[in-house]
Amino acid sequence: MHWIAEVLFGLLLTGGVHALSPAHIACQLQKAPRHSPLAGCAPGTIFVSQNDPRAHFTSVQDAIVSLPDQGAVTILVGAGEYNEIVNVTRRGPVTLLGQLNSKTAFDPAGNASTRNLVHIWNNQFVQSGMDDAQSAVLLVAPSFNASLIGAGPTGAPLQPLFGNVDFKAYNIDFENRAANFSISQALVTDISYANASFYGCTFASFQDTWYTGRNGSTYVVDSIIFGQTDYLFGFGTAWFENVTLANRACGGGIVAWKGTNLTDAPGNRYGAYISNSRIIRSPDANATTVTDGKCFLGRPWNDLATTVYLRTFMDDSIQPVGWTPFSSARPVIMNTTFYAEFASFGPGGNTSERIPLEHLLTRKQAANFTIDKVFLERPRWIDFGYVL
């Protein structure tokens, strides 16, 4: 049985995830053998499967590589385990649809872990001489250099290009299986110089699970993210809506963000924004790896970091002070860092002992943090028809 099945009970107790895409569900549902697997799909949809002889490809990456640089494309991925790295460099829109079983897709008690039938994974981790990006399961970036993360508070050099304008994935589990609490960085995503959104997915690793890179914009909804150390990290702008953040252990902070000089992209509100979500101790957490059983909400990867929690449930795995300096070498959280909360609740949502530097937002102040205001537009690359 896939490992995620072992942690379902705890996640179901948190409410899970339950929405589907009205635009794509007819395509996603598995069909009877006598029917085309692409019944209900948009014309031109590509079918990937490891065991259906009618498939166009047996590998997701082979399907991606076959595409021209321009033009929108939809790829239906059949149920199965795909041990591969998916690397999307094209500029034209790409939509990945995970196949679903009609018997479980509509279960109101279900979540991404119980119904997702497509698992894309690798087991790469960062070793000497590697950039962190080289361990990722999914990369959406226009070039190898654009995907690089680099070291230190400034990261890899700025690249004068932009990649995919609209990448979407629905009901797919992305997992780095090299990961455990003692191994080095092992990424799941690297979204850089691109727009990407995810619906009803899971992302699982320990250190550095999720990366939104420089000039990247990402939106994640109705999904589960497992991690331990700085497992939401990045340079760009990331919005997480109705997600479950599952702490498998505590190291660094949940979020480790960099800000960047606004001359790179004037007006961009770089940062991580977690809205209407849940933070829990993962049911598969190892108690021996959790410092006092408490995790920090975040730490500043550089002094322009921004992280905002809005209406988020926090269980008792959260440190009362909330935030921590990056390291002993950088022992102070500078006032150029913006850390904020609004209407946190649950045992870890008590803000009375938070660090003085944090902004405890009023309702009026919190109204400045919406999807439209953070991305400085109503993003056309987000599927707002995916109704919760």
C-alpha cells in the first residue's frame, strides 16, 4: 500500500480536502474498458498510461518533451506510479489531470490522499556539488539556469526570461521518496520564472518540499504539504488556500522565504501567504525529531522575507513565539522582514507570546492581503471555477 494511506486517519480528522474541478472531472473519471479513456476530455488531450495500450505515452515527461513551445495542451495521466522527473520548460499553457475513480472521487469524507490515483516521484537528494533544484520532482522553469536556487541570501543570478505562463495540475501526488528526517534537501517542486497552480494535490518530503523561485507565482488550493525543515521556501510569490501543512518534524521553520530587490520586478509582493488553512503534526511524525514538540512558523532566509498567515488553524505543534532567527550567524530578525498573522486559531494560534516584531493584523489591515492584491491582478492562470 502507498505510504500516504498510513497517515489518512489523522488528516481526515482535520477536515481534509474535498473539491473537484467542474471543468475537468468528466475527463478525469476512469472509464469502462469498452469506452475511450479520453471520453469527456477536451479535443487534443494527450493520454499517458503505463498499462493502457491506447496511451500516447507511458511517461509524463515524454509527453511534455513532445510538445511545441506554444499552444495550450491538456495531459490526462492514468492511474499509476511514475518514477520520473517532470521538467516543463515550454511557455504555452500545460494542464496535468490525474485520473480518478468514480467510487472515491465524490466521497465527502475523502481528501487528496484517499482519492488521488496518480503518484509522481523520484528519490533524488542534494549531495556535494549539486544545486538544490537538481533534486526536484517537478520543475517548471524556462531553462536549467532559471531553475537554479543558488546559495546565500541573494541566490542564483537573475535570468532575463520567463517560462510557462499557465501550468496547472489536478489530483496528483508529488513525492520525493529519498527524504527522511536525517537526509539533506530533497525538493518536490521548483517553480521559477513561471505561473503555476495546483488543485487537490499532495506534496511530500522533509526538507525544502516546496520552492517558488525567483519571479515565480504559485497558487495551491485544497492540497496537503508534508515537511520538516523550511518546507515552504522561496523567492517568488506563493498563495496557499485551504491547505493542510503536515509537520513531520521541526527544523528551521515551516516557511523560509527570501525577499528580493524590487528592481527585479517592480511592485511584486514577494512572499508566502497561507490562507484558511491548517497546520498539524503529521500522523507520521517522529516524536524524537521534534524539538520540544514545537515548530516555528517561519524564519527569514534573508532580511526582506515576507510571510502572512490568514485565518489558519494551528495545533499544539507550534512554538508560542511563532518565529525564529535564521541561524546563530544571523541571530536577529530585522525590521525589514514582514511577519504577520490574522485570526489564527487553535492551540498554536494563541498570539499572546509572539515576537514583538510580528504584525498582528486588524481586520482592515488583513483586507490588504487578498489574491488580487498580492498578485497585483486577478490572475488568469488560476482556475477560480474550482469551488470549495
